[in-house]
Amino acid sequence: MELYKPDLKDLWFREKFMNDPDTMSYNNAWGGTIAFPESKWEDWYDYWIINHDDKRFYRYLKEGDTFVGEIAYHLDEKRNVWIADVIIPFEYRGKGYGTQGLRLLCEAAANNGIAILYDDIAIDNPGISLFLKAGFCEEYRTDEYIMLKKVLSNRIQIEEITYEKIDEFWDEHIKYLVADGAKYYELNSEKDASVRFWKSLGFIPNGVDEYDMPLFIKKDNGSISNALG
């Protein structure tokens, strides 16, 4: 299976499965099928494929010469989270495409610098099990949906974080290392302002990561809040 960046003319596939009641049954809580006529293709394509502004990612799943699904993620700016999307048409389910597609989506998101993916799934959607098996966990739930979450990387490229918000990011984003019986924190950062910030907390250079980004390390001598004084 491979990821395929669709051309405008390929959107017939999306129109077809979005108009299929069996495929879109997961969306029954929000109206079921979704009309996607050709008259909407160009605007949608411009928004999702051409001018995505690094806030949206969309690909088809392709097995041989056959389109078998779609994967996507986008930045929900209201909640400030990255929301995942995987749809396998009904006729192609039960073949492992959903599992493969979700794995490829997580890999693509991680490669594009996304640290955490979320998905809000209707409470009665059997697809929840697919996400749980892929390492997502429940963040919270309402009467209508479950919010699932997966941390894609324990390291995140952190830009400028205010002192007031540092604890909010700390435990979730920084990689823990254990050596010589002590715990260390490791992160990557390359922007001058970020490097100055982390050095002010006692981080020191520690080589580079697999993406050739500078790594910094600090021994755990208490909470970062204490280090801020």
C-alpha cells in the first residue's frame, strides 16, 4: 500500500464513498452521507491540497492501481489540536487497510513535525477499536463522542514557551532518559530564542537527533517550575 496525492480529476473516488450509506454510517450521528458533487471539487482541492498552509494533510490510500481509502489530518484551530481522519469504503473493509492507513497517517504526521494526533469519534462508532489498537488512548468523552489521542513523538520542536505554560508541556512532550540511576530530560530545538530559553533552564548540548536537529539534555533535579525560580 502507498500514499497517493490525488489529482483534481481523482476526486470522483471521494464523491463516490462519501455518498455511500454503508461507508458513511460512522457519521450517522452527524447526518450520514455527505454530498460532494463535482461543482465543489475545485474549491475543496485548493483548500486541502494546494493551499494547505501546513495546517492540512490529505492523501488517498492506494493498493496497486486501486484507491482503497483516504487519510487526512488538520489543525482544529478552535481547540488547537490536530485531528486525524481515516475512511475506508465499505467494500474494502476487513482487509487491514484501516490499520495500515492509520499507521501511514501517524508516520506522515510525525515526519511533518506533529507531536500529538487526536480524533473525536462518535460514541457508537466501531472504528474506535482501530484507533485503540494503533496506540491511541481515551482523553475524555461526552455523550456524543470519545476524544482519542496518540503521542507520536516524545520530543517536540518547541518554539517560544512562556514560563507560565512550561509545566503544561513538560511531562507530555519531553523525552525521559535514565542513565547511572538518574533521570534526564532530552529535547530538540534549533531556533535561537528556544535554545536560549532551554539553556536558561540548565539544558546543555547533546549531539543531534535523527533529523540532524540539535539535542539538549538536563539532569532531573526537581520540577522545571523550581528551576524557573
